[in-house]
Amino acid sequence: MKDKTKLSLQKKERLRGQKNFFNLLKKGKQCRNLYLKVFCFPNELDYNRIVVIISSKLGKSWFRNKVRRVIKEIYRVHKNEFSQGYDIGFRLLDGDFSLLTFNEKKSIIFACLRKLSLLK
């Protein structure tokens, strides 16, 4: 049972607050590809906080929530492989991201995280 709680995405691991968003989007490093833009900014905590940003122009709410759940699931399952102490933001740029398979989505996310040196 304890292994499952370590892999869960806890409430403290969600990025909230206007000041935190400003730091992440304006001062943080970023990596962009065809589907996704990933931001990172160091925080002073011993864990990562994440946010998934999807514009309402990309689709209806059920579509945006589905994509958000997939990105959070990829992070949740592999969060032990990331360097700790960062705020990480995922911004969806293209709705065609949903047409990719789960493994293709994972490889796109990992490619951006690798460029930002967030993988251990």
C-alpha cells in the first residue's frame, strides 16, 4: 500500500498561485516542440509541482480534461525519474496531441524534459 501512495499525485504537488505562475512562465526555462511547450523554474522545495495549461480554443472541456489526465498520469508514473525541486508547466499547443498513442505522448514529454535537464 505504501508504494501506491508514493506514486500518487498529492495536492501539494500542484502548482497554484499567481506569483508562481508568473515565475514559471516569465522567468523559467522552456522547451518547445510541435505539440507541447514545457516550462521549468526551480522552487525551494524538495518536491516538484506541476501544472497543465490547455487553452479552451483547442477543444471542449471533456477533450481538455482527457489530455490533462494523460499528461498528469505520465508525470505521476515516472515522477521518481525527475530531478526534484522544480515547478514544471506543460502547455498544449496543438489538439492533434490527442491522436498520438500513449507511448508517443510519453516520448514527446520525455524529450522536452531531457532538453531541460530534468531527468535524473
